[in-house]
Amino acid sequence: MAELTMERPRENLESLKMKNTLEDFDFSFQPSIDKRQIEGLATMRFLENGENIVFLGPPGVGKTHLASALGMVAARHRFSTYYINCHSLIEQLKKAHFENRLPDKLKALGKYKLLIIDEIGYLPMDIQGANLFFQLIARRYEKVSTVFTSNKTFSQWNEIFADVTIASAILDRVLHHCTVVNIKGESYRLKERKEYMKQKQHIVNTLFEQGQN
Ligand SMILES: Nc1ncnc2c1ncn2[C@@H]1O[C@H](COP(=O)(O)OP(=O)(O)O)[C@@H](O)[C@H]1O
Ligand SMILES: [Mg+2]
């Protein structure tokens, strides 16, 4: 990967969460995910067709992991790839607008063959934010692919985007050519935490037993 970054320094590969790969995703822990569907997405055909992907689900189920793992595959295939958190994206767009350089910013963000917008709906968006977001989505529509992750259902997207009309204009374009991966399951973070607590309890018990002897 380091080699790729050096060869294509402008691609911000470091912005991807490099530790997340498809190989270390435990599909058996998340049976609602169809492994073959994810493998199909990893062929990158969706990128060639300018299609989108949306990962939906509660926190900790692997949305960011899978989105960035697909980003890593795209980068390996030499597709220009950029990962950004939705909140920072909106902040950047607002700043560009404020500094009268929105067209350049939209042009730059519109060029990535793959843009990953993580965590849609974690923080509320005001009407200006929603408008700027729409402009970016409209610009990329049917040309280049975007991967989204969200902990909100599509019907809740109306609330995220402050205005129902903007929300439906966004959803229309996002979903027109799109694979939706709806993840229903337990949080992997909680699983790790539970295992850690179990281990800790085991150590306490052992020490206690040793103390008794
Ligand atoms: N099925 C899984 N196999 C391996 N690691 C996982 C799995 N699901 C989640 N993780 C790991 O758990 C943590 C939380 O996952 P993440 O993708 O950030 O969740 P989300 O974005 O859905 O909140 C990350 O460190 C991720 O690598
Ligand atoms: Mg996440």
C-alpha cells in the first residue's frame, strides 16, 4: 500500500482506514451480510458503471470497515479514491462556499472515481449543509460512484437533511443505481468488550482462588 501512496501521492490514500480489509472481516459474526454480495462489489464492477453503495445499520456492525475495505480494493485497482466523514465534508463545503471557491471544491470532489462518505446522519445538518451536499451528489450522479454509510433508515433521511424536498432529491439520485447493504446484527465493538470483560473476570476469579489457597 505504501508503494501505491508513493506512486499516486495526490490520492489521499492515508485518509482511508488502511487496517480495514475484506480478508479480516468476520462474515460469520454478521449473518445478515451476504458474503457473495460483498465479493461481487469487490470486483469493482459497480465503479465501472458509476453505481453507488449504501451501508445501513446500527453502530458497530461493520459499515465503516466494509466501506473502507472496498476503498482499499479500489485504490489497489488504481481508481482515485477518497474517504471522508460526512460532518467534515459538510464543514469543508461550507468553508469553500464562504471563501468563494465552492466551484473548485465541487470540481475536485466530483472527480474521484470513488468517494466514501462515512456516517451520514450522526449529526444533524442545517439547510445550507443539505444544499451543498445535494450539489455534490448531483454532480457525481451517474458519472462516478459514491459509498455511503448511515445508522439511519432511508425514511429517517428526511430528518437528516433538514428539508423534505432536498432529502428526496438526494435520495432519488443516491438510490437510482445503487446496492443497499442493510446490516442487522450485534455490534462487533460490544462483542470485543464482552470478551474483554469475560477475560478480566476470569483473571479476577483466578487471583481470588489463588488468594484462597
Ligand atoms: N464482522 C466483523 N469482523 C471483524 N471486525 C469487525 C466486524 N465488524 C466490525 N468489526 C470491527 O469492529 C469495529 C467497529 O466496526 P465499524 O466498521 O467501525 O462499525 P460501524 O461503522 O458500523 O459503526 C471496527 O474496529 C471494525 O474493524
Ligand atoms: Mg462507522
